[in-house]
Amino acid sequence: MELDDELCLCFHVTKRKVLNYLRVEKPRAASQLSDCYGAGTGCGWCRTYLRRLYEEVVQHGQPSEGEPTAEQYAAQRSQYVRAGGGTPPPGATPINSPTGHDPDRTAGSDPPPPDEPGP
């Protein structure tokens, strides 16, 4: 997983944002990562990964190797959601997005809801 890949696909929180939050804010518990743009508060898929990332950074100063690719991560999240593991909020990366990035989303903006006209 690359630094600019999304860890929290519900709120579009990248690995870079989480690592910077860990470095700057120095949270005392993994649950405090929810203060990083809401990471982990949507469908719940990323909580295990966020917890592991927190523990690796606290114990070793950096994340370990062997992470899934963005495509693998998004596919696993899709399976999790389809199995009833959680419900992504409106605006989340679609569960069928193969890369973990919503192709209809532009930086800093959310697409209009399907029943409303665009700009």
C-alpha cells in the first residue's frame, strides 16, 4: 500500500494522513485515530488495519512491510461489506471500486447524489 492510498475508504483518509497524525499528535490509543478525519468510524473495515498500524508505529517507529495493495485492500473491504460487516456512509468509496479510489471523485469535492443534477 502506497502513502497516498486510502486506508479509510469511507472518509477517504490516506495512509499518509494517518502516519502524519501518528507522528504529530502522538495518540495514546489506537481508538484516537478516529480524530484523524474520522478514520475507522464508517463501515469499520479499516479498524483492524488502523490498530495494527498504530501498534507498529508506536513499537517500531514505522509500519512494517507486507501490506496489501490498494486493489487487494479495496476488494477485501468489498467482501466485508457484502457479508454484512458494515455499512459505508454516503460519499464513501463504492464497494465495487477495484483500486480503493472513487473514479467519480475529484480532489476536495464530493460528487452530487445520484438523484440530484451536477454543477
